[in-house]
Amino acid sequence: MKRIITLFNIYREECRLRVSENRVLRKVFGPKRDEVTGEWRKLHNEELSDLYSLPNIVRVVNRDE
């Protein structure tokens, strides 16, 4: 039972790190103009990962543990 709780906590922490990382990257890279509508919008997670070529923070943290 303890192992399940630990795995859940690790997964939850990974999700929090991913959300935090994407929030920072959205501030750094700013909005993108939609080619179809011409409106400004937030970058999607996949677009952020394409722009930011460094390794995923969750993978780096897990590797160090």
C-alpha cells in the first residue's frame, strides 16, 4: 500500500513540475498569433516543447534521484 501512495505522490509531483515549467515557458515565449483568425493565443504544450529544446524538467529530476 505504501508503494502505491509513493508512486501516486511521484506522479502528482511530476504533473506539478510539468505545469510549472509550461507556465514559465509561456511567459518567456509569449503568445502566438493564430494564422487563421489573426488573434493572439497561448502556446500549446507541444509548441512549447518544440521551442524549448532542453530536456524535460521531470526527466532531469527523475534521473538525478
